[in-house]
Amino acid sequence: MSQNMLLMMKDTPVMRINFDDVICDVLDDFHLPYQLKGCIRTWEIKERMSVSEIKAVIVARAKNNEAVIHFLAQRVLPITRENAKKIYALFDFEQMQDDYSKAKIATVCRAVSLQDNYWIKLENDPVLWRDVDIHQNHLNEIVAQVALHGTALTLTGTSVTPELTTSGAYAKAWHREGEELYLYKKGSKGSFEARIEVMVSNLLKKTNVNFLEYTAGKSEETFVSKCKCMTSGDIVMLSAMDFESYCNRNGLNFMEEVQKIDADAFYKMCIVDYLTANRDRHGRNWGFLYNCETMEILGCHPLYDHNKAFDSNLMVNPDVPYLVIPSMTLRNAAAVASIRTDFCFTESIKREDFITERQYKYFVNAAKELGLALGPK
């Protein structure tokens, strides 16, 4: 990584970087990724500088370099994801998980992701955004096959693929159906978790919650849940974890900012997680949509990722710390949320909406605790 590269936002150069020469020159501060806003230090170069000033510049340059490397490393799938080792082997990538090793992988695959419109290219490379934008370009089916099923195949074609920059622990892969991109996801225990995801999606159809719909699908005769890509054009995603880090760096109160942006969606999420005994609402599976041109955060993105809902232990004891608000239990967070939003059921909840009787009974009891009618009034 000794050559000068450009961090791009679509066709706008945002930063010039060279990790070996410790160069991180901001070219467009406004369009810096939220993950880097407040991380990059600048300094004034004077004709005469004291030893302490020079040392401060050296330290600042190193920290800038470290921040950009971490940003790129976070875009690469973790080795812990199911079939990740096979994906790494397909590209003949080292399986080292330190930030520098993962950042090198990011530069090879141009760091393209379906979550946003940032990417990497060599400074004098004539390639344009339209050439690498996953929304517009062909998907490599070989990589998708390995990502979803762990099939032993040989790679042909481009290394620009969303499979290298899709997070999460479960086997998954992107497929194009007509003009739409769909994420196919398997469970780790046969089809049970994928069926849970579809079941929760069908339950949310009977509420006034903004959610991403999951439908049942098949791949290689395996049951999968599938959903459409929620980003398109200028509308991209920012995880709650990354936004919280941004708030902390820039002197903002994260929860206060969330309330300003979209309190209604936030409170409805708290209620849904209690009703569905969801133990997995960590900071990377909820967050926001923003306009990458204006950098305006538009609101919470549709609620998604429910394959760990109806956790057996949580259905027994929902009085555990809620990942979103660790100072509150899952039950208490839902109780507070229920008086701050207009969550309701738009259709009646029935036994046949659930896979098991236990899930149905838990859901009904949780709704009654919150004073929610199980159908339109």
C-alpha cells in the first residue's frame, strides 16, 4: 500500500491516502465518512517549528493513518462469519484479522459496500463510480455461492463484490432478481433461524412499524430468508455503533441525538424487541439512513435482522440488560417506549402467525403487559 490512493464518495475525491508514507490528506471535509469525522487531525506547517511541534505533527499523522486503516478494516467481513475462511481462500487472501491486513484486503476489492457509496482507487486510475457501483454492475455468482453455501469453487472475474464487505455472523449472499438486489441468509441451525426471520417480518406487517420485509426463499434446496437492499442512489446507511462513536468524538449526546432524528422509530424498535424476545439488537443491526450528497441523516432505517428473535432464555426472563440501552432491562425499555409512541397492531394477531405455541403465548403476554390490544380497536 505504498502508492497514493484516493478515498472516494461516488466520483468525489474525499481523501488522499498512502499508508506506508503516512499520508492522509483531506480533500473534501464535508463528505468525510461519519466514521472519520472528528478523527482526522490537521495542523499548520510553519517555516520554523519547534521539536515539540514536529513531534506533535508526527503523532497526529500516525493517528490519522490509524483511523483510516481502521475505517477500511471495518468494511471487510470478519473471519468469524460462516464461510468467511472459504471466501478469503477463494481470493487467496491472508486470514490475519489485524486492521492493517484487513485494510489491504479492502484496497484490493476497492472497499465497495452496499451500505454506502465510499470506495478506494489509485490516485491516477481513470475508473469511475459507475464502473464499481454494485447496484449497477454484475454480481459474481461464484463468490455468492461460496458465501452462502461454502461450496468449493475456483474464482473467475472481478474481486469487486459485496460478499467481502457484508457484515454479520451468518452465511449470506447477494443475488440480483430483475432490477432488485436481494440478500439471501441461512440459519446456523438448519432453516429454523431463517424461518424465525420470516415469521417476525410477517408479524410486523400487522403493526405500524417501518420494517424491512423478509420473505421465504430457496437456494440449493435450502430454505433462506431474503430481503431487498435498503440503500439506493444517494440514500445510504450508518450503523448506530458508528453514529454513537461519531457523537462521542464530537461532543454530542448519542441518545439525545437519536431522539432528535427519529424518536418514533427508536421507541417502536424497543417495543418490537421486547415483543419478539430479540437478544441481538447490537449497534450494527440498527441505525440510520442518510443522504450521501447532503450528509443529512434522514431517520432510522427500516427495522431488520430478526433471526435471533424468540430466544428461549429471554422468553423465560426478559429482565436482562437491553443492548440498546444497557442501563435498562428489555422489559423496562419497552414499557417506557410504549407511553412515548403510538405503536399498534393494524391487524389481529393469531396463533397461526407463530411457529410454536410458546412463541405465541410469550408474545400475547408481553403485549398485554404493555397494554397493547392484539388487533385494531
